[in-house]
Amino acid sequence: MKMEEIPTLPQDIIIEILIRLPLKTLLKFTSVSKSWLSLLSDSQFHKTHINFSMNNPKITDFTLAAVPTVSGLGKICHVYTIRSENSSVIVSKHECPSKTLSLSAWILGSCNGLICLTTDSFNLMLLNPCTGKFNVFPDLMIEYEVGDGGVHIRYGFGYDAYAEDYKVVKMFSFPRIDNEGKHVNMASVYSLKGNSWSSIQGFDSGHVNGNVGVFANGVFHWEGCYDYVSGGVSSEIVTLDLAKERYGRIALPSYEGGGIHWTLGESRGRLVACCNYESNKADMWVMKEYGVEKTWTKLVTISSPDDGRVNISPLFVAENGDEVLVKLGTEVTLYNSRNASFKRIADYVSTDDFLQVQVATYLESLASPHI
């Protein structure tokens, strides 16, 4: 008796099934056959999987990456991932790139499941914590003349969808001595596809706060502050469109007197801004329609549980807005607006050997750090 052959599904149907599966399952499927390995390694599948995940936030898991700045000699800096699994918080330590990370490694941003970090020896690194794959490339070093106000260095990491290329922006910001409150900014862009740095047009702005630009809607965002000799202070968001290499400005939401420091974030593709007040509280806002300033909407007012003055930085906002993940000083904390409660997320390193921690949310994906 002749056995019936098992029917083969069309590849487009297989892809529609695969993009809905957990990443752990996809990683196991790479060992099924050479054809499945080829499919799951294809950059077009990676894009399809990322786009599906971004467009279906209710079924998408976002994970935290944490890099503590450690103290003492002979220590190695590690990347930790923090994720929720079966109502429990799972903390994992990644060993693979640790030898190339300096003790003061810094997260420069995350995009499509890749995290950009500083390393030792004046290099940068792209890391996919899910696959363990990473790529080290040279940082930009230039000679410049430092004035009395010094120089401030800012970074940004994102994906240029038009060029299909991951890029790093490095900005050197110098105060102008002939114009109060203004800075001159020189900028360069690293192309992963071209494996090279190139200069782009600079611009003038206020003091650019934050070491790392927030990437949302294809645009980098930094908080800019003008400190006038007369004593006045004004803040705005300074932007850089990655594909067009064009600068712009976005007005921040209106705020009460006593607002002293803004922090920016991105959650599910939306720009988030947090105004920290001297009174140890913070107002958190979300821009519901990108670029439309009148759509700034206040989500919640958070009062810090600590007596000391700490800044609150937004990390992630739940779909219903009731829960907000924030960085509270050096702690990662989940704030519940329904009962105004705080829940510390995890202990990822002993408190007696780290000075501070940088954290970033990222989408779990198979994206490759190589193009």
C-alpha cells in the first residue's frame, strides 16, 4: 500500500506562522533543517518578523538590557537581560562579549533587537542578546580645540529604513562664547553597511542634555536647554532625521513652575517625555501622533518614594497606560498608577560594586549585527 505524502505548506504560509512564534522557538527551529536555517537567517524574514512584532504590541514581549558601571580593578562588565516569564522576572547574564566591554561600558541605544554599546580600545559594539551575536567596529576619534566650556559628546543609534542600514550618530557639542545659551554641534554618522564614518552638516542649539538620543519614528531626539545670562531657562526637543540628515525642533508639553529636568524615552514607537520637578515628583507625557505637538497627553504624575532627589526616566508604558516602567535613580521600577505603588524589578548585580546602571528596552528578534 502506497503511503500518502505529507503535504507541504507554501512558504508564505510558513512565514505567517513563524513570525507569530516566541523567539526561543524560532532559535530551536534553526536546527530543524538547512532550509529552515536559511529561512530564519534571511534578512527579509528578520524585517517581516520585526514589523509584525511592532504592529502587534499586545502579543509582543519587550525585554530590558542592563549594563552596570562597576568599581574596582579586575572586574568585568556584563550585559544583563531582564524579562518577564510566567509572571516571574528572569535575569540572565551574557558572557560572550564581556572581554571587549570596558568597566564603564555605556548603552548607546537599541533598535530592532540590537543594542549598541561602548567598549574598550575606542570601539563600539552591536549586540543581539537573544542570539549572542555581536559586531565590534571603530569609534570616531577627532582632534578639536576645547574652549573654556569644554566639549559634550552625544550618541544615537537607529535604523535608516530607506538605506536599509543601521547607523550610529556621534555629536560633539561646544558652547558658543558669542551667543548666550547656544552651542555649536558637529556631527558624524557611522554606516554599518559601509563600515565607515562620514561628517554631516552641523547645527546650533541649546545645551544638548542626555548622553544618548532617543530613536523614534526614524528620528533621534535629545532634550535641549537654553540657560540665559539673565537667568531664564527654556527647554525643547532637538531632533535629527536619520535618513534625511535634517535637524528640527519639537516643543515640550507645558509644565508647572519648578520643572528642572526633562528625560525622554520611547515606548511602542511613541515618544515619551518626563518632566522632573524640584518637589520630587514627575509628570509623564506621551506624544500620541508623532510630530503633532497638540497631541502631547499626560499619562501620570509620579511622586518618588525616595527622600533624596532622583530623576525619573521613562522606559516602557503598558498598552493601557496603567503601568509604567521607569528608571528611578539606579533602580528599575514598575509604577502602578492605579494604586500609586512601586515594585523593584530585579537585583542584577551586587549593590556594593556598581556605581550606576544604564538600561534600555529592546524587541526580541533574530536581527543580525552584520549587514
